[in-house]
Amino acid sequence: MRYYAYDLASGLILNGGYYQPDIDPATQGLLAIEADDTPHPDHRTKRVTNGELRDATPEEVASYDASQYDAAALAAVAGNPIIAAVALEIYARLIGHEPTTEEEQALFIALKNRYAARVAAAGSQG
């Protein structure tokens, strides 16, 4: 048997597995999956409603994707503060104001994705 904590308001699976996670009953529920042959639920594509596992709607998946802090992109920027400062300065000049946290995150994720695409293209050529 496996146990998963989930957010009562959104149905988003927070954590869990073969242990019973601690939950805050005011904001979280506990989902028990009895069949051990069932794959672990994907936090991105599954939700819990009324204690039952279901597929996330396209809107929920899009919201999840948009809310994710791309740790790899931000770690890469944090590892090189000069690149981060230059990128933010150029970005601020292009958009005409100091970027919000969400705009900064989007910039760093776009930079990481562009870098990953270049690396993949270079790998396919050689």
C-alpha cells in the first residue's frame, strides 16, 4: 500500500509513496493506493478529487507547468551571477520596466531551454 498527501483545494499530489506522510488536515488530504502494481501518480498529470485519483484537466497541467520553478535554469543562473545580472539588465531595457519575479523566472527558463536546444543540436551533428 502507498500513501500520498494532496492539496484539498487543488487536488495536487504533494508527496508520498511507501510511507504515510504527515499532513495538515486543514489543507491536505491523504490518498491510499492499495494496488502495489499501480504506478506512482504523476504530480503533473494526476489530481485527487473526493479522495479519488483522476486525470488532470489540460488547464490544471498548464497551470502546473507555469507554476514550476525551473530549478536547473535558476541554479545555472545562481552559479553565474554576472550572466544573471547582464541578462536581467538587457531584459529590463527590452520590456521597459524592472522584471517581476515571474518575468525573471520565465527569462531564466527561456535561456536554459535555448541552451539545451543548442546542446542537443550540436550533439545531433556530431
